[in-house]
Amino acid sequence: MSTIRLVLGMVAAENLHLEQLDVKTAFLHGDLEEDLYMIQPEGFIVQGQENLVCKLRKSLYGLKQAPRQWYKKFDNFMHRIGFKRCEADHCCYVKSFDNSYIILLLYVDDMLIAGSDIEKINNLKKQLSKQFAMKDLGAAKQILGMRIIRDKANGTLKLSQSEYVKKVLSRFNMNEAKPVSTPLVVISN
């Protein structure tokens, strides 16, 4: 979360572009490093061969290896196209150019891309889309349950978790609770 806030602070301070992508079926992209077998899935059982199993060629949702294998595949791709992984946060990648840079943040299957050169960002989006099934969400509006409110003209960026707050209030039956401006009574001398 601190990396997101740091990068979003840079986006606001330097008035960078901020784009968002979603990887479709991310965990299915991973390559398995060991032989794994599963029983025949319902609806695909071969008559007379019910005792046979299927050898997996690719990762599947539900495998404990799936997240790791997806990350390895993504990490290898990012290194191949010239990005460096940050030591402090392995889901943060940076690539420098002569007069600009791009930062990519990966959170499972959600990506934020920040940079000053929209053409370089669009080129990265094309490269990612060639390698993985992607959904281009355009200018970032939400990440990890936080709404991103951006006024590029004024150089402001705000984060809101109002939907999360509403969900928590509902969960604890406090929808109708009387709002207060501070959590404690303010005492003035």
C-alpha cells in the first residue's frame, strides 16, 4: 500500500499520466515446473476410461502454485523488455528512457502504469497485450478498493475509500449511525 501511495504522490507532484490495466485470467498464464495430474473434470469424462487422469500443461486456478507461476512469468517478461524490479517492492517495475521513465505496479492481476510520455505508456500496453490477455481500463479510476479522483489540470489526486466505509458500516449494522466529525470528544481549554 505504501508503494501505491508513493507512486500516486509522484503522479500528482509531476503531473504524470496514470493508466490502468487488468490481466484476464492471470493465473492461467503460468507455466508449471513439475508434473501435475488431476481427475477428469465433470462433463469431460471419457466413457470406459473413468479411471484415467489428466496431465496439466498449464497452471489452473486453485493450484497453490498458480500465483507464484503467474508472477514468475510476468517478472521474466518485464525483464525481457528492459524493466528493472525494485528491491523494496518486487511488484514495482521501472524503466528509464533519455528524458522520461515508466513505473508499473502489479497487484495480482491489476496494474497501474505511471509516466510522463503517453506514447511510451501506450507502447508498453501493446507489448503487455501481445503477451497476456489484457483489459485496458484507460485512466486509472480505482485500485485495491480505493477510488482515484484526479484533476490533472490542477495537479491534484485524491484517494477515497467511501465505498469500503459504507460496506463496513453495513456489515456492522451502522448504516443509520449518526456521523461525527471526530472520533473523540474535543475538549477546548
